[in-house]
Amino acid sequence: METINLKKMMKNMESALAAATFAEEGEADAARSIVNEDRRVLLALKQGQIDAKTLKYALNTAKRIGAHLDILSVSATARGEGKLDPLLERFVTELRAEGIQYRLISRTGCLKQQIIDYTNSEKEILFAVIESPHSLDTDCNKKDKALSELWRNLKCPLVVVMDGARA
């Protein structure tokens, strides 16, 4: 365990020194990208329930904190997987125009389970953004107590973006 922490600390020191070198040479953008390379925000979306305000919140937040954006698009069945919602297509175009690096991940099943699985495997996620707490349990096994226990141990904060009229 100590070896892993030492390796991580050495990598962070190397990154800091490389960033300082770029900054000294007047390459602020390169320095910033080295320092922020591991910062990620997860935008978790349930296909058919995508909200423009949630997309805008994720874009603005990633831009403001200099993070990359992971977009987890979850469909109920494999039939829906791979088909991009028109709103999401426009959002990806906007991300490119803003220069925000992103990854688009398609999965099927329960949104809550997919968020848990993804944040457990991707340690650099700062927080997850969702549109509505109601979409979390859609397509989930209601009798699954283990899922509720796992949810309590989510490795990052969960941000819920809701329209004030619906809240």
C-alpha cells in the first residue's frame, strides 16, 4: 500500500515540475493541462430523460474547474445503446467548440448501478452530475438491498440538477 502512495506522490511531483517548466517558458495552457489532467466530472444521463439545464451545468462546471467530462449514457436495453439523443449530439458539438475534453460511455441497465460501477473504477472522478433523483431507480431491481448499501458508499459527491418548478 505504501509503494502505491509513494508512486503516486512521485508522479504528482514529476507533473508539478513539468508544469512549472512549461509555465516558466510562457506556456500557461500546457502547464495547466498537465496539472489538471486527472480531474474528471461524471455526467450521468438516462436515455430519454436528458435535460438541457443539466447538460449546461456540467459544461459550465467542467470549464470553470478545468476538468474533463465523462458522459455516462445509460439506456434500458441494448437496443437503445449506441443511438445518440439529438440533444446529446448538440451537446458534444458544444463541448468540442468550448475545447472541453470528454469521453462518451454507453451502458445499459440501472443508472444507479452504472454510476457506482463507473466511479469505483475511475478514481479521478471529482463528482457525478445527474438530472433527477427519480431517474436513478428506473430499470433497477427494487429488491436489491446490496445496491442501496453500495449507494451509501459512493466514492464521490452526487450533484442533482433540478428545475425549480419540479423540485
